[in-house]
Amino acid sequence: MNKEFAFTVKSIRFDEDYNPSESTRITTNFANLARGEKRQENLRNALMMIDNRFNSLAHWDNPKGDRYCVKLEIVSVELKIDAESKNDTFPVIEILKTNIVDKKTNERIDGIVGNNFSSYVRDYDFSVLLSAHNKGKNQFTLPDNFGELHGNIFKHFVNSDSYKRNFTKPPVICLSVSSKNIYNRTGNVHPVLGIEYQQDESSLTDHYFSKMGLQVRYFMPANSVAPLAFYFSGDLLSDYTNLELISTISTMETFQKIYRPEIYNANSAAGICYQPSLNQQDYSLTRIVYDREERSHLAIEQGKFTEDNFIKPYQAILEQWTANSVL
């Protein structure tokens, strides 16, 4: 079965001239910024925020705070159901690749791939499958094998020749903490990632990402106001350099300040025991225009698109492939 699946990897620059492709989920963080009358201003301001945050964290040998800039690539992954066919492709994953430019040495340094994570299949799982499974029920439960197809697609991509030709290290995905959980500070402090937190119980996102072969740790970097969730395989603290980690922090903290200002642009920092809330009012807004309500509505449409164009047409072969997957 595995021979019938093949991945195609494409990338484009994410800069102030970026326009989303037709296959990009329009709810994706970077795509959402590139819409509407303020699109170019949004992009320019977001990229400036990323650079400023990077330089504030990479402060050594950087007296003016302007030594580095971050260049971003959007990596789009298509899955071919039949490797020998020219048709039958579906956009399964979209992630960001960071690159660091050292303006002092004129060196371009690889960052981390992953960062933001976008998936039509995840839209289907959460907005269609999970919703239908729990409709009319008094107690919330998960469907059988929830997340397994999505997890197998991701793991096969990371282990594929296509991934290895393009990237040298495993991905790291950085997300917001869950407003349903409580996070407690530990005594562990990393020089770049900052103060480590541990949560009181696993979240649904943790369960879903574990199907992708990823574990999670929570850190609040210096001068941040809330911890970030880092999903990874291997050893987060040893496998990546300080500059690589800073590229992810600066990129994803910027997105979270825009999309979840109640948590990541709050006017006071998380304490020893912390529960995030999207209802608290003591926060500041960025100068970037964003419609969160529209984004939630579109996730349902994208989930139905996935059902009609990927899940239903290939249901039998996908179920067989998932059942036979060994990763």
C-alpha cells in the first residue's frame, strides 16, 4: 500500500507580497493575514514584529538589536494517492520553514521547519467528524481511531524521501496553550525557551498530536506573558541550536499575539499557577486586522471540503492504508 502514496513538496516565500494559493487553507495564520484591504500592511507589520522579537532574544553580540532578520518559507505538501498517476492529489499539510539572516556576517542560517501547522484533514476531524460523533450525546467521546489517518499521513511524510531531501531535522510545531487546562511552573529554566510549565492533564490537542508521533513541552520565554506549547519528536532542548529555537519563538509568538491577544498580548504575565482565558479583558491589541469569528466559520467549510474531495472518494483505500501502517 505504501508504494501507492507519494508526497510532493513545494515552497514559496512568505513576505509582504505574499498571496495565498488556491490550495491554501484560508484560516491558516499566514494566509489570513494576506487578505483584505490591509493585507500588505498586515504582512509588513507581522514580519517586523518577528524580526524585533528575534533580536530581543538573540541579544548577545547584538548591541543595536538589529543583527538578524527572519526569512519565512511556506512549505506545501501534496499527497498523491497513486504515485504513478498525474491526478489524484490532495493538499495534506502546510507548514512554515524559518531561515535566519545574520546581517553582520552575511550568513544565511537554517531555522526550524514546522512552526505553524495547517491541515485540511484536521479540519475534517474536528469540525465534521468529531461534531457529528457527539451530536445529541450527553457525554463527550472520541470516535474510534480518531486522528489515526491524519497522524499516519504526517509520520509517513516526515519519514519520506521527499522530507529528507528538503529538511535535515525533524519538525517542531508551536501552538497556543489550552484555555481548558491549568499550567504550573517548574524549577526548570532554559536559556532560550525560558521557564518550563507543566499542565494538570493532557488536552485533546495533545492526544491528536501524539498520533503524529509528537510529544509536548511548555515554555515561557523571557519577556513573554504566557507559555507556548512545543510539539516535537526527539529532544527539543538538545536537537536544535539557540538561533533555531529563537526563530520558532519569534515567529509563533508573533502569530499568537495577533490571534490570541487575550493570552499572548496580556498586560500581565502568567504566574506560578496559570490558566489561560480568552475572556479576560486586560490585554493590548496589535495594529494588525484579523477576523477571528470568520476564521472559526471557515474551518467548518474546509472540513466539509475535505470530506467531499478526500475522505469520501478515497475512503476504502485510506482505511486499508491506515490499518496496515506500521509507523
